[in-house]
Amino acid sequence: MRLLTTTAATLLALSGAADTSYAPAGAHANRVFWGDTHLHTKLSMDASSRGNRNLGPDAAYVVARGGTVIAHNGMEARLRRPLDFLVVADHAENLGVADGLWAADPVLLATEAGKRFYGELQDLLADGPTADAVTEFIIGVARPDAQIRDERFRRSIWNHVTAMAEQYNEPGRFTAFIGYEWTSRFEDASRHRVVIFKDGASTVDRILPFSAVDSPDPEELWRFLNRYEELTGGEVLAIAHNSNLSNAREFALSNRAGQPLGLAHLRLRLRWEPLLEVTQIKGDSETNSILSPRDEFADYENWESWAVIDGWPGPVIEDRVDDPDGAVRARPAGELQYEYARSALKIGLDQQAQYGVNPFKFGLIGSTDAHSSLPAVAEDNFWGKHAIVEPYAGRITHPRYRWRMAASGYAAVWARENTREALFAAMKRKETYATTGPRMVVRFFGGWDFAPRDALVPNLAEPGYDKGVPMGGDLSAAPDGKAPTFLIGATKDPIGGNLDRVQIVKGWRDAGGGLHERVFNVALSDGRSVAADGTTPPVGSTVDTATASYTNTIGDSGLTAVWRDPDFDPQAHAFYYVRVLEIPTPRWPAYDARYFGIDEIPGNVPLVTQERAYTSPIWYTP
């Protein structure tokens, strides 16, 4: 292993800040584009029930493109830097119904159910209800048995959604994907998917969204996606998200009846779900300290607080979810592996070795899951999950969301141009990565012949694509006597914190079927090195929580490295992904406290964070 300091030329090449920064040969990706694939507006039932009455898809696009809107708290809301692309992903289940009730939509009121719900809402409002009462009413309308199935109303809303995307889509400058969220809930598990179409309205308008009311089974959703492509000749994909709250169902290898999943199911998942949303406002799903006890950076923004407790018939975990009623539940510790990305990637290796199919061969992205129409997740410009927790002095201790909200995350996509076609193709090939908010630029290539000098060239993409495969790619059949080598480059967000380190996370399956993982520090800032026992000194901290400030007097602006796997077994299935860590910086409650003049913050509220990026893996198959 060799650690290298990034040159100014390499920083420019990594950044992709200008079209002329570098131009890889052929059709290789030469720019990174930033976006949010998971944003809700007032058309989602739960967004409307929790305060979003004013901001629809048009407002979401205005903000994503760099414009300003008036938020529900009366403040002006805007991004410091615009995004390159956006997916408005409102829930398909009763899409637009709540907004239609507030607006007395004549098409909705022409339906029997819509007319009844509208009358009930007016009666409720006449009684001067509390906000909670209105919320409960709207949530009740969202019940599966209360769905508005009238095709005329559903088509009017869907046509509005697709027309908004067409209006704001500007190839080369801003990409507005047409999409929606399929929201399956059963057995207290959240198993949601964002559906993203490559195509424009003239194609997508030929269908209506397939919702969890049609079926709560993801396999049926995948079959719908197949029918869409057969019917229209278009392209579509699905992104699974928020696995950390899936109650051990997201990556389970059995169905609701406890029966093993068949090969058809595994193949369908591999075909239709190339990406996983690994970080968002409801927490981070990379890993957990119980699953990864030797990873000092595990447990990042996990919504649950886990503690191993004594129990029968074996170790159990106490789930201390910070919910309003303080409920605590205990369940087998082994269930956690079905909720987190790293453990799922390992399970996928086992499936590949046994059956020749890896259903969890997914790339990684982040997105917001904000329901306020505001894709703003910078720690110092965080607008929360719902309109009711847009910035105000009391949101740190709000009874439902409080401080556990994570100011996260964004999707980074490597492509040649900012168009639906180019970005969609990059998502399918998994040339993507996730960040928890900062716009770090990360390159990751794997091959057999990278040399230390490759990390010194002004354009990492040239040796990267010439000698290997990018993030999301595959290596196989190791040449005799060779171990995989990896070329990695990372640069800081220009307006963010310096970099602490670059790590490679490796997972593998041994000859006996055992699944393992290890985290390697491959590039460290400030001239630090890895000790003989594998430990590294911490980068330190410059954070002043009282003033919500820090300085970039520690860390590096960029890090590059070429790393060779020292423990490679050519017969073992494996994956590798990069994790990049910033130096410590203030977390959003510290910024809230400074802005609103909050003198006392509960002692359990974290005020410091260490932002990060996760690349899509590179897989090795014997």
C-alpha cells in the first residue's frame, strides 16, 4: 500500500467542475452529477397530513434548480448550490387525494369516495380540530380500504406529475425524471421502492403507477416494470430504500409465509433493482456496530439505539426506537443482517456462490426522502423531513422526529452529460455513489495492473478506464499470481470540511461458506500512517459547538491511492467499496441552537458529525 498526496492537477481532474477538465476516451463518464431521487411534495398523503399544503412538484423543481420558495414556516428556502437532477417520488397510494380534498378538486369530488371524504373533512374543520386530529383524518383516508380507484381522477393527477417533469426538464442543464414511490408496509416493515422512468410523458402516460394497493409484494412490482417496458419500449428501474427500518425484511431470503425465495424472485430483484438508497433523513443503512464490531465508524446516524441484552433462546437486541410512545421491542440479534447494506452485500456473495445469482448486487446512492418539497440537507441548511419540522426553535425536541433526523443525503452519478438517457444508463451500470450531504468527488477503479504512478496522473480516469472497471463493475478469473489493485481518488467538497481518510471495505465468502468483512485505511490525511496493529491516530477535531463552527486546519483537500488486496483468495467471492470520511464538523442541531439562540440542548443530542461518502462496490467472481 502506498499513500499519496493529491496534486492540484489531479484535484481538477477529479472534480469534473468543467467540461474541459478531462475527456476520457470513448463513452466513459467524465463528470459527476448531483441529485435527489426521492423527494415528496404535497401530492403525497403523509406530506399533506404533516403540514405540506402549499408546495407541489413545481416548487420542488424550482428549489432543485436553484430558485427560492416560501416554506411553510414563512422563511425563504433555497439551496446554496442547485442540483443537477431530481426525481419527484410522491407515494402512488392515493396520489394527490389529500391535496384534492383541500382544494376541492372537482374531479375528485365527482367520485363517491372523494365526495364522502370531503364532507367528513369539512365537518371536522367546522369543529375547530387540533392539528393532530386533522393529521389522523388524512392518515385514515390513506388506508388501503379507502383508496380512490377512479381512473379519471388518478389519470388527471398522474398527467399533472408527468407534465411538471416535462416542463422543468432541460437536457444539458437539469434533468427532471418522472417517478413515484411504491410504498409497501406489512409486518411493521417499511419496504419501499422509488420507481424511475427514463422516458418522457408521451411514453409514461400510457400507464398508471402500480401501487402497494395493487400488490404489497415487490415481485409483483417488478413484473409490472417488465410489462411497462414490453408495452412501451421504454426503460424503468426501481431503487430500494431505507433498509435500516425494514424490520429485518428488506434483505430477507424468505417470503411472508417463511418460505425460501425462489430463483425467479432472486433474478427479478437483480434485474430491476440496480441501486440501494443507503443514506437519507430516516438514517443511515451502511452498517451497525453489532454487525461490524471492529469498524470504529459504524453506527453512523442509525435511527435505532441498539444494546445487546440477555435473553432466550440466545442473544437478542433491544430496539430503542425514539418514537412517541417510548416503545421498546426485543428481537433476535441475527435479524440485523437483513436490514443493512454491508451485511446484505455479504449475503449476496453467498447466494452467488450457491445459486449463481446475487440478488443484492446493488450500487449505492443517497437521497433525502424529504416530504416538504425541499431537497435541502446541508447541516447548516437543513429543512427537515416534514413541513412540521422545518426550522423552528423546538424541532430538536419535537415529539416525533426530533434530533434523530439525519441531514442526508444525495446521489452522485458519473456520466457524460446531464440528460435522462445518460444519467439513467449510469444508474443501471451502478456508476454511482452516495454522500450524506457534502459534494465530495470520488473516483474508484478496480483492475489487475494499477501501479502507484497511476495515482499521480492529472486525470485518474485515463488509467482507471484503460486498466480496469469503475465503481459498479466486475472483476473475474484472477490472472495467475495477481491480486486486484484499486485506484482511488477523493476531493473535498469545495465549501465543506477537509478529508480525514479514504477506506476500502472488503467483504468475502471463504471456502467453507463463512462470510467476512474488513475495513482498510488506504489513504490518511495529515501524514498519518497505519500502525503495525492496524490502528490509526484520529484526525482530531476543530469543532466549536457553541458557535457551530470549525476550521479546515486539519485534514487534506484531496487524497489518492493505489491499493492492492493483501489477503486476496482467487477462489473467494468478494466485493470492495470505498468509504470517504470528512473531518468532524457541526451537526444540524448545533446550527439550530446558534440560529435560534437555544441555551440548553439535551445531553443526548449529538452536535458533531463526520460526513461521509460510499461508492458502489466492485465485485470479484472466481
